[in-house]
Amino acid sequence: MPRGKVKDREFFGSWVDDSGQRHRLKLLTANPATIEDLEFICAVLNKTQGAEETSRKLTQLVTEWQESGPNLAKMMAANLPLWHTLANSCHAAWTITKTGGAYIHLEPGIALPKYGHSRTRAEEKEAQAVILFYLLTLGPWEKLGGPCPRCGKYFIKKRANHKIYCGRRCGSLASAKVSTRKKLNEDIAGKVLRARTEIQEWDVLKRHPAIDWKQWVHKREPDISPKWLTRAVNNYEKYKLGPPKKEGHHATRKN
């Protein structure tokens, strides 16, 4: 690149001094989003603020973002039109103050369609969702949690290990549900094992009593009802429990 005056070679936040050395400005984040902004984003995701179209579009964007890692570069590479929209969704304003300094202020906004056509209400609300997603990426995005696997709500993480449930109540109820399901599965497994043992005992009897095998098992294991045995035998895929090989009485043991 031919040398010229310094001012002629200033571009994209960098310049070349008289010695030929290039200098670059430090990248800064202008007016980053705050926790209050994140709270509003959560409210829109949870449909307690904003329009239905905005919530639906924002949820779609956040879901894609989360599924990417989150990795914005990966997400944008898979959706170039969205990348272009987000990259052009604001303009920077050099804002002066009553002191000797100034600051850069970002003004977000989605451009109107070409040829002067106005947006529909749905398009307007979806554009608001894009702006909120843009705002999310400028703020403390790592504090956004959700959706909670129990209640489906998004939330702001209060601790480093606050990752899955929105709060203690959902966490406790979910843990209790898992414990209850585990205990129920253990009870069912124990019941099936006892029923299988009794059926095997029935099969080796030299003489069967003059009652149905289900009644015989129930008599020996009172908590195993004939109705439960019928359901278990009819649903072999779930219980893996089959009926006796010998169902009649007066049967003899096989040699």
C-alpha cells in the first residue's frame, strides 16, 4: 500500500504513523445491556411482557443461540440473513457531554423494507425481538438461564452453580418427583420379582390347588392382586412377566 499522509491512511479505527507502524484503537462495548435489561428480556421470553409475536420470535432466537453452544459465530454462520440484520440493526452516535469527554451511544433499530413499504404488525413485533436478542448479546448473557425443565420459565442465574431449575421450589419438586418415580420403579421391580418367583413355584407343584394361579399367588403375596397380575402378563414389554407354564390343577411335575 503506497504511503501518503497519515490522515489519508486512517480507516476502521487504525492509523499508520510516520514510521510506518500501524496503531489500532481498543475495541470497546458501547452502552452494554444491564441486569435490568436482562430481566425485561426474561419477562418477554416468559410472556409476561411484550406481544405474543415478540415472545415467540425471541424464544426462537434464544433457542438457536443456546443450541449453538452458545456460539454466536456458529449461529450466525448458519443464518447469514440474520447476521446481516443484526450487524446493521443499530447506528453509533458520538454523544457529547458537559465535560471534556464524549461517549459512543448505540441506537438499535431494524431498517424498514425497501421501496418505502411499511411493516405489518407481526413484522414490527418480530423486529423488536431481534433488537432484544441484539441487546442480550451485549450484556451479561451468561446469566440467562432456562427454560426451567419443570415450569418452562427463563430466569436470571444468581449463582455460578445455578444452571438447571429457576429456583429452589422447582428444584425440590423435581427432585421429589425423581425420587418418587425411582421408589415406584423399585417397588414394581420387587413386585415383579416376587410374582415371578411364585409363578415358578406354581409350575413345580405336583398337584395344583383347585383355584386359579392368580388367586394362589395373591394368597401367598397379599399385595399382588389378580388384577395386577392380569395387567402385568398382558403388558409383557413393560413387566417382562409371563403366565405359568401349567395353569390347571392335578398337573404332575415334568421329569
